[in-house]
Amino acid sequence: MNASGSYPSDSSVPFGDHLVELLGIEPIDWGEGRSKLALTVDHRHLRNLPILHGGVTATLLDSALGVAASTVAPPDRLTVTAQLNINFIRPAFPGERLLATGRVRHAGRQSVVATGEVRCESGELVATASGTFLFTDVPKVPKVPKVPKTADDSSTSETTAREKSASDEDPA
């Protein structure tokens, strides 16, 4: 069993997922082809009706299945979602604490098939999912090229290509 509330430092399991952190998804337990995550539904997670947005449910399930799949990944390989099917059973409401579980059903050399579900703490089924995950190499992230300073550049720091492009589009 792993420490609740933080992702492992083991490179075979993803951690530092910014979307998971933004949504407030909590890792509870993971290892040996399984995972358990939690989410307490709050105002950030709602659609225009006072119910949990389906995209948040999908992210919770994708994360639970993905963490379970990552626990069986070969060393130095990432696990990425190739396919995800979700069945929504009932809505979740503000204040409900949801528990998402993931379990590996088959692990091959290149891929994993996993299933999972989301339930309220009371045990009511909210959604089920199945997914296929691929093992891939860690990508090399390209650096954004720097744009040379010009005479009219009054800033003291270098401007990246992305910042320059954004400022060209917004003439304010």
C-alpha cells in the first residue's frame, strides 16, 4: 500500500499530473495492476446544472485506469491512453466524495487493457469504464526558440517565440 494523498516517486507510476492536481483528484492507493483515486465534487466540477460534468468523470476514470496500467509498465516507459469507453450510470452531486478504482485485466508487451468504476462513498455506482493503454518512450520536449531582441523591445528579458506571437495577435 502507498501513502495516501501523494503520487509515488517511483517512475513507473505517473506523478505531477497538473490536471489531476487542478481538479483536486487524490491518489489513495496503487500498485500491482490496481489503483484507487478520490474526488470530492465541488463548484469547480459542475456543469450548468448542479451535477458533475461528464468530462471530470472521464478524467477521473482515465486517471484511475492509467495509474493502474502504469504500475505494470516496463521500466523507463510511459503509459498513454489509446482508447477509453465510459458508461455514465447516474449523476454525481456537489459534496459527494467519489472513489474511482482501476484494475489491469491484461498486460502485454506493448499495451494494457484496464477496467474501472466510480462510486460514491455510499457505494452507489456513478460510471464504469474500460480502456486500452500503450507503452511509449519518454518524449523529448522541444525547447521554444528565442526571438532576438529588437530596438523597440524595452524589456530586459528575452521574449520567446510564443510570447512574441501572442503579442502580435493582440494589438491592445
